[in-house]
Amino acid sequence: MKGITIKLPDETLRKLKEEARRTGRSVAALIRERVESPANRGDVSFYALTSDLAGSLAGGRNAATNRRLRFRRT
């Protein structure tokens, strides 16, 4: 196993240390668990991640159409 060094905000490190103390595991074990979790592997589709946003914006159906006349070729 190879090691890496990461820098964490003080608050994040404090929370990790508290959880490690509560669960009896090391901070390194908690970080490994989070890095290897399925949610971080990209198994979830982009649609599943953004499906709650569908219909939340107002606008025309064809947003790529530029209807301004000043850009029309003559």
C-alpha cells in the first residue's frame, strides 16, 4: 500500500477525529472508506444526479437559437 499526503481544513479534520474516536477506527481508515465508497466511483448517472433540477429554469425550448437580427448574414 502506498501513502499520500492531503491537506484538510481544521473543521474537517476535527470532525474526522471525533468520528474516529467514536467508532474506534483510525482517521486513515475513515478516509480510505470514503475514497473507496461507491458514490465516488461514478456509478451514478449524470441524469440521476441532476433529475431534481429538471424544469427548474424558465426559458424557451430552443435556447441555442439566436433570433437577434443584427447577427443575420446579408
